[in-house]
Amino acid sequence: MKILIILKFLILVIFTSCGEGGPPGSDSGIGYLYVTNLTDMSVSVVSLSDRKVSKTISSVGSQPAHITYSSTSQKAFVGDLNSTSVQVIDTNSQTISGTIAVGNVNGGVDMDTSLNRLFCVDSSTGTGIHSVTATDNAVIANVTIGSNIQDIRIDSTNNTAYISDFTDGIHIYNTITNAKISTVAMGTNPHGLAIDTSSGMLYVTDVGSNNVHVYNTNTSTLITSITVGTVPQWIALNSDNSKAYVTNETDGTVSVIHTSSKIVSGTITVGTTPFYVLVDSDYNKAYVTNFGSDTVSVINTVTDTVEATISVGAGPIGMAIIR
């Protein structure tokens, strides 16, 4: 009788312990960092609790680039460079669940979270944008808007997408009506984008002039251009929008801009060929993909120092936080 009671107790303990860990995509609420690896066609799933790769999702298209996440649909969407489809990952099982047929995707994808819609830019002629409902993966609009489209960032609060174009500048797009609002000339080769929804300030990296352009979307005015490092690729704002982090591809650094003064306050050395930067506002961290060294640098956005380096797959490009 005592043996039976003990066995029942052990079974209960084992069952409870297994349940406490949560499903594969939850990491007990702390979350995962999904990192796209362009060279080996994979996605590294990094556990944010211990900063180690817990799983590698293989065969994610031909050249997985940017990635975005729908918490509503529990899906991650991967832009497949020079492919005709977007890869869909089920973040609960951490497996490929399907593909979405679109035009040639240049890797740029983002979500309007208020609409639960995916938007991806098309490089077949460098002119198109596709709108997809994240719930059923249905393409609902294909719109021609530019000449040499590079990337996209969406302001879900105001249902507005900002799309960089090497030839035309910045296209401003209504994500509800799927129509272009206007086009703004912007520097030489505008690429990465970050939007402060509270102030209406849009920050744009210019890989051709080594500047970050600051544009007031409320007044349609270019405020200033800030010189940063060599070939600035991407930019992200910290939790209170007081600082902007800019990856400088050639220098292997990240420039820190104080947004109130519009000056560079510091430079952080990271890995080789840093490309994308993503800020986790919940934990005051900035993550930087280092394409040349196959790593992700973890920056503490309070101290602006690198506190960890994570080894991932070959040629890391994009990132998304899953929680």
C-alpha cells in the first residue's frame, strides 16, 4: 500500500514538473529569440533564460532573411530572399507549418499587430508590397508602390507602414486600405527604419551616406541627419525611445544616439559585420546579429555594454522575440 502511494506521488511530481515548463514556444514566459541564418538556411531558437540555442529549425526556404511574429496567431513569418514564398513557423511546435505564395520576397517582412496582418516587400522588380492575413495566410492585396524597395517597418498604432526605397526614398502606406499615402525623398540609400509613435519621429539609416535621417511624420519635415559609422544597416529604439541603436556593418560597431540631443553619445564594439538590431523593451536588452562571425551580441541598454555573445547558425540576419 505504501509503495502504491509513493508511486502515485512520484507520477504526480513528474507530471507536474513536465507541465511547468510550458509548450516549446513559451520558455516559461521569458521567451525565445528566433534568429534567421541566411547561409545555412535555418532558424536558431535561442532560449532567453540561458541564452543558448535550444533548437535549430532547418530548411527554412532558400535564404531566410527578416522574420516577424504574430502573437495572436502564434506564428512566425520568414521572408525568403529571392524566393516566391514566405515561410511560416508554428511557434508552439517550433516547426515549419507552411508557406505563403507571393512574388519574389526580398526578405523584408513586418506585422501590423492591430490588424494581425503580415506585410512583405517584393524584389521581383523592387516595386511591390503584399498584404496577408496572419490568421489564414491569405494574400489580400498586391500593390505596386516604388522602384527599388529595401525594407519595411510598421507603426501598428496608426496603421502606417514606412518602406525604404534606394531610388525613391520612403514610401508611406496605409495598412488598412492597402494604399500608398505619399513618398518622401530621403538621403542616398535609405534602408533601416525605426518609428517613435509617441513623437512621430522616424529614424532612417542611409547606407550610402553613413547617416541616420530624422524625419517628423507629423509635420512632414526632415529634422536633421546624424553621422554614424560606416554602412549603417539597421536601427532600433530603446524602451522609452530616449536612445537609438544603429548597426555599422563595416566597422563592427553599434552607434548609440541620444534622441533628445540628436547626437551620437557612444559606440559599442560587437561582432563582425553587424546587420540587424532588435530591442527587447521588457528586459532592457538589444540583440545584434553579426553576419560575419555567426553570433548575436547582447547589449544591456541601461549600461550600453555587451554582456553576452551567443553562437548561432551561419550568416545570421533577422530576429524576432517570441513570448
